[in-house]
Amino acid sequence: MNEYSSLSLIQKDLKSGSISCSELVNHYLERINSNEHLNALVEVYADEAKAKALEVDKKIKSGTSGRLAGMVVTLKDVLCHKDHKLSAGSKILEGFESQFNGTAVQRLIDEDAIIIGRNNCDEFAMGSSNENSAFGPTLNGADNSRVPGGSSGGSAVAVQAGMCLVSLGSDTGGSVRQPAAFCGIIGLKPTYSRISRHGLLAYASSFDCIGIFAKDTSDVAIVLEVISGEDEFDSTVSKAKVDSYSNGLNNSEKKLKIAYIKETLDSDGLNDEIRQNFNAQLTKLNSEGHKVEPVEFPLLDYILPTYYILTTAEASSNLSRFDGVRYGYRSKDASSLESMYKNTRSEGFGEEVKRRIMLGTFVLSASYYDAYYNKAQKVRRLIREASKSILSKHDFIITPTTPTTAFKIGEHQADPLAMYLADLYTVQASVAGLPAISVPSGHDSSGLPVGIQVIANDFEEAKLLSFSKYLMTLG
């Protein structure tokens, strides 16, 4: 069977009758089996996917199929899928099953997408390598000795290795864009509030976004179109009109004004090959007639500390609900209610999650609340205003997606700070709440994928996707 890279090609063959959804599902199941060593999926819904495929085939014949008929999807293990296990890569949710579908998941199902499994991820979406999972690390399909990025590494590898067409992940500080760059695919983080968070396990509620992985911009566009928009279950979701993203991908002849942040290229942490790759992209854009110019961003050094202060504070609050009382793992070594709480959380959470809960509890404590949390909130506003000021004068900000290509498994495990620096360029859009996308930008001398990130203004996903498609044609 053909290795399909886009839904449009699949639907063309479905319409002609040269393939069926049942054959597609069997193909993806074979790909999942042959790539089992990558550990990208923690559970495969083989029988359900086959049954859904038969149902969609009947709908196609009767002309009643949804817009995503033929799209085989996987879900990051932080998205609620009714009557399916949900563990967020953590021992503490052992045996838990979701009682409802999250809004994004339900909207995929309503348009006849076929969900084939749930993806491995860093525990509670905390990590940049997919090594912090109770199910073990996911391996990068480009080089099995290297990480796929995190926290949505399993979702990225599932798309990279052809185990599905599209995958939904979550992005709090780069958890879709960084693994997309490491795996050589597309990863979109939309504007905060563009997609309902109902049914997404909370890490840091004012940052969390559902994101989309694919190999083709048109697939990202149509999925974004389907899952975006108002939702009665999420009071934070935007009521802004959802654009027809899938119909807005035609590149116009308009010449763009594009900013790049000078300080990002001067950083000592930026790999030389990525710097050269990025500069080559700037040269190509200039030669195409676009105005590409450096801008200063004096707050750059404050973005990462601001992000980690605020996200750990929110994590400390959000994860307090996991205590062994109502669901999930409960310690057997407890003699009182207090010891049950302590032992359950000590045994159930992994080291990185415990580290972030403790950091968040510290910055929220009475003695340090004003010195850290309140100050970080003020800096966050300044970062957003400075980013939007650049975007008021430019169409986009572009940066490398990551400071390095995929690092080796275990390389940063003993050094949390080195791991946190993997998010150096992705956190700006997260702190500011802006939409951002990572698209493939060639490979380094070792054959490892390189990504380039594009940031746009609020709710300019249509413009962002169109430019991303164009950027990929430049090579």
C-alpha cells in the first residue's frame, strides 16, 4: 500500500475505490507492529479501529461520511477518550478509565476520524525528552539512540514512523513543537484558547494547549478547523470565529516582513549547524523578496525562568487532586490518612513531577509568593506585550525551534537545567499565548532533523499555516 502523507490523497483513493478504510487501518496496524520497539504507543485499539473502519466505509458508499473520513489518528495519553485508559504516563493513574470524551476528541470522532491508539508521553506532560514516562522512553525513529523530544514524543514518533496520519499532543512550553523538530515533522501550537481544553489533563492551565502533528500542512489545517471553537464545557475557550484554515493555504504573492530575534542567534547554547541552517533560511527568504530583519528582545533571558516559575506553581495546584482517595494508584504501605497521602504521592509520581510540584509549592509559599510568583506574572505580561509589539510591525517572528538536534537518551537525565534549556526558543510563544508552528528545515551532518519555528499574532493561524506551507517549499 502507498505511504500516504496527506488526507487529500487518502480521500482521493477512497473515493475511487482503490483502497478502503479497513485496508488503511490494517496497514497502520502493521506499521505499529513493525515499529513496536520505538515505544510510541502504550495501547493500541486494534479491534475498535477495525470496527470503526467498516462503519466509515459504509458511510463513504452512502455519501454520508464526515470530513475526516480516512484519517487515522493517535492521542497523547493526556486526552480523555471515553471508556479508555488514561494515565498521563504516570503510575499514579494506574487503572483509571475516562468517563467522557474531551471536546477535541469528540469533534474528531464526529467527523469520522479513526482513533487507533494512545501515545506514550512524559509524565503529566512534564519533560523535553519523553524519558519521564512510567512506560519507559520513546525512541526517535531517525536514530534509535536519541530522544524524540517531549513531552509529546510518542505522538511525534507515531506520525514520523507512519503509524498514523495525524496525532494530537499537548503543548505547554514547546511539547508539540520541540518533538516535531526532533522528528522532522510539522507541529502546531495554536493561540491559547483557540481549542477547548475540556478533557485535557491539566499541567499548567494558563499555558496548556492541544496541538497537532502531521506531515502535511493541509492535514494540520483541517484538524484545527474541526476541533477549534466555542465549547460550553470550557469557560476559557475563545469565541472568536474559526477560520476556514483548510481553504486558506494558497500562497499569495504578497511580500512579507519577517523578524528574527538577534539574541537567539548569539546564544552560546545554539548548535553551529542549526545556526547555519537558520541563516540559510533567512537568505532564501531575502532572495524571494521578503524583508527579513533582526529585532532586539531584551527580555529573552527572563522567558525561561518566568515559564518555570509559573508552570510549576500551576502544576503544584493542579496535581494536588491526585491523592489515592478516589481513583488511580493507592499506596498499600499506610497506617493513617496522612501517611496514605504521602506514600501514594511519593510512590505514584516520578522524580521530575515531584521536582516540579516541590518547586511550585515553594514559589507559592507565603514567604516567596510576592518575590517569585507575583513578579513572574508581571514579567509574563511584559513578554507578551514585547512580542505583540514586534508582531504589530512584522508578519511573523522566526527562530530555530530548538538549540540542538535530538540528544542521546540519558544525556541530560542527571542535569535538569540542561533539559530545561531544550525549551529555550519554544517558551516565548507559550508565555505570550501566541500561535507557533515548527516545520522541517533539513538535516544536520549526522542526518538528524532540524526544525524552524514561526510565531504569529493572536488567532492568525490561517496566515501562519499558509506561510508554513510556503516555507517548506523553499527546502
